Amino acid sequence: MLLSKLYSISCRDLAPAKTNPLPDKKYSTLVSLSGHLFDKFLINEALDIIETAGGSFHLVRCEVGQSTDDMSYSELEVGADDTATLDKIIDSLTSLANEHGGDHDAGQEIELALKIGKVNEYETDVTIDKGGPKILILGAGRVCRPAAEFLASYPDICTYGVDDHDADQIHVIVASLYQKDAEETVDGIENTTATQLDVADIGSLSDLVSQVEVVISLLPASFHAAIAGVCIELKKHMVTASYVDESMSNLSQAAKDAGVTILCEMGLDPGIDHLMSMKMIDEAHARKGKIKAFTSYCGGLPSPAAANNPLAYKFSWNPAGALRSGKNPAVYKFLGETIHVDGHNLYESAKRLRLRELPAFALEHLPNRNSLIYGDLYGISKEASTIYRATLRYEGKQLHTFLLQ
């Protein structure tokens, strides 16, 4: 087995609400709890103390003991609107720890130990006092730092379609649900600002979007439609790397009416593959040729030396999204026949692929979502008997086995 055991904890215990309000709290501190947190329900008491006082929390780390004899460990980021409330929470948590601390000299077991970090103060209303064009990056994942580095390093990026600037240095704002993540993303990069933002707070999102020319959403796709709605209202352009779904398609006319450009599918796949495909298709059509078959393979393959885990894979984007993509249904056209693949059978439909130039590479490909829509977008639906977009992976059943567990 790839995972020896998976423990689940109720959502009520780990998340106080559907939308975590912590980013709106001006003061926060890191609280470390260790002991019999779950078998003695001490974690519940601690969270009740925080909620009752009007604070909020975010689970940073959690290690659950595998038996009643083992200790558990949790790190909570605890926030409050003012220092008095935060002090009250800390005092109450300290009293709880003292009550269950035990007497080490008398041989009593310590049921709860507590450690409090330093108090951080954040500005909840952010005003970016910088001249020249500004770009807002939403998110602080693996893709965000390279994006910030690239954009912040170019003083002469074309700003056609936005306010007329005299080749000013572009300033990049990185906004994340947690200030620490945003700060780590821009650490050492000039012409950047890190800020804390909960995109579910439409008011705060609007305040930040109103200060920039372009918004790049590198958040999970489920957030894009709400962000796009704000961009359209404020007449700000937007870019994402995600597929166009129905919620985004429904905003097309509103964006046109507002004169706003929303570019989706601007990543590797989808994204760069579209550019390469259209270049070849246009060149063929320019020579009076026709496309008889269109096949595209793309995959995030780690170098062989880095493919050193049971999955032979490394997550370069949202792990949850990567795993969900392994269960997406697919449809494509092969020699005039439309082929449907159920999401649960996706990996079972994988086929071997060998490259003449790289004979040592054992690869496989599996259909990637709905290929048929790209036949229409590429203008080849009527002439191509095969239209197939595929995901490329190292050959093996490990990832399929992992998804089934």
C-alpha cells in the first residue's frame, strides 16, 4: 500500500466555517498544541474557546496519534480583531493547558502542552501606492513565484489596451489567503507587494482589483467565475490557466459589453498546446492542405532522476486538481467514430507510447477531457477523422491504483 493508514477528522473540528474569516483578522499568532488532543477531546475544547471569544483559526499542521497511547500534535493560526480578544484567547488556552498539564514530578502523564508564538499584526485594508501598471496575482502556489519573477523583471511589457504608461516598471501584487504564503512567494523579488486576501470577501477583492490593470488568477478553477465577475464590473482584464467551463462561458457577453478581455486556458495544457496546434493547422491550410488527423500529447513528466516515488510523478500544480483530473470523463474522435470514456475507466484506457528519438522512455497516453470542442475551435471538425488530445505519463498502474484507494 502507498499509504499505511488515512485518518479523517470531522469538518466541524478543523474548519469553523465554509469561508475561513482569518484573513480579515488584524492580529494572529501561531498556537502549538500537543497531547491527547483527540481521544480526550481537548482539541474540541480549544476550538470552542477560540470561537466563543470571537476569534478564528486555521489548521496549519496536524499529526494524529495512531493509538490512545500516542500523542497528537496540531498547529493553529489563531486570529482576532484586536489584541484584547487575542490575549483573552491565549489566557483561556493557557488555563486549559494548565488544567490538563499533569504533574511530571509525581509521574502524572501530560495530557496537553501548549506553546504560543509571536503576535503578528496585518493591515486589513491594502492600498498599493505605486506608480505605473500593476498586476494582481491571486494565489501563492508553485506557479505563482515564477510568474511574479517574470512579470516584475520586465519594465517594458506591452501595456496596449490598458492605461497609457511610459514603460514604467510593472509592479506585481501577490495576494493569498494567508499573509505568510504571499510573503514567501515574493521574498527577494523587487517591485512586488504581498498581501492577505480572502477572495470570498467580494468587498476586499473589489478594493484590490480596482487598483490594478490585470488580474491573474492562479487559484483553483472553482474561484474563477466570481473573480471574473468582479473584473467585468470594474473593467479590469483577467488571465487564468484553467479550462473554460460553463460558468466562465456564461460571462462572455458581459465581458464583451464591458470591453474586458478574459483569457482562459493560458497555461501549458491547455495553453501553449493551442498555440502550437494552430500554428501547424494554419500553415497546412495556407498551403491548401487539409487536416486528416489531429493528435496532441502533453504531460508534466518529471526527469527520470526525479521520478523517484511509487507514482513516478511530481505535483507541479494543485495536487487535489491533479488527482481529480484522473477521474474526468473523456470523449474524442478516432477514424470517424466518437469514443466516450467513463471517468472511472480513464486510466484503464491508457495506451503505450514509444518515441523513436527516446527509446528508453516507457510512456503511455490517456484521453484528456473533451477533445471534440477543439475540433470546432481549431476549425478542423469537418476535415479531420481523428481529433484526440491526450495526457502523457510514465507507463505504469501506480497512479491508477492510488486513485482507487
